[in-house]
Amino acid sequence: MSSVFSSCTVPLVGFAALASTTLSRRQGVVCLSVIWLVNQALGFSVRNYPLEANTVAWGVMMLAASLAALALGRLIDRRGRRPSMPGIVRLGPRVAVSLTVGFLVYELIHWLASFSLGTTGGFTLAVLGSVLRTNGLWALGLSVLFCQFDRITRRWGPRLPSIPSSLP
């Protein structure tokens, strides 16, 4: 969805921050990889990114940097799984810490890669602030949605009829 609105700012760090605090390691890796893959598909098909080695290398770097942000977020959070009663007050600070540290490591990897892949000019405070704001808003919005969905499923989950495991 973010790739539809913005051509270069897929909030992989925002997704990584929430995934690091609510999903298992495997689920987080799969989730980020699928989001990255959809973003790449949109970029090369809808946005007509040039199919060149440098463009593909930047894409791979984005995936690697977001997975590093996920791993670091999980290390910091130490739980990496959904808490028993999340609530935005309890989940919010955990996501914020993962977002901050994840953003720093993501941008550091991005900056280091820029020396071999080119285009170091995008590392201005205005650009970095815009990218951080986008990631933060996505992380906040998804955290609120997660908490609301979790609250609803906790309230109504046990009352929902079960689906039979086999049909007669």
C-alpha cells in the first residue's frame, strides 16, 4: 500500500519494528520478505524501475538492511512474541525502541552501501526525517490496528463456533 503512494519510501523499518515485537523470528522474516517482494514487483512493473544490476542491488540491500533491523529489534525486545495483553500503552514503547534502533541500523547499512552502489546525496536531514516520519507513522498505525484486532479477538474468539476438522 505504501508503494502505491510513495515511490521510494516503503516503510520496511516500520514493519520490522512491529514484527520484531509481535511475531516469531520466522514469521517476521517471511512478513518482511513478502512486503519487500511486493514492493519490488510494484517498482519494476508499475513504476518502471530500470532492470539493471545497480537497481537490483539496491533492492537486495533494502531487504538485507530491513532484516538486520528486524534482528536487532528482536534482540532488544528479547521476547519477540506477542505479549499476553498488549495494548498500545504496553506495545507502543517496545515498537518505538525497535523503530529507533532499526532505523539507525537500516540507514547505516544504506549509507555504507551507497559508497559502492552510488548516490550518496540522499542522506540529508530532510530526507532522513521524511523517511523516519513515514516509518514511524506506519509503525504507529499498524500497532494501533494490531492492538484493536487483538482486543477484538480476545473478546470474541472463545465465542466463535469452531470449524470441524473433517467433513462427513
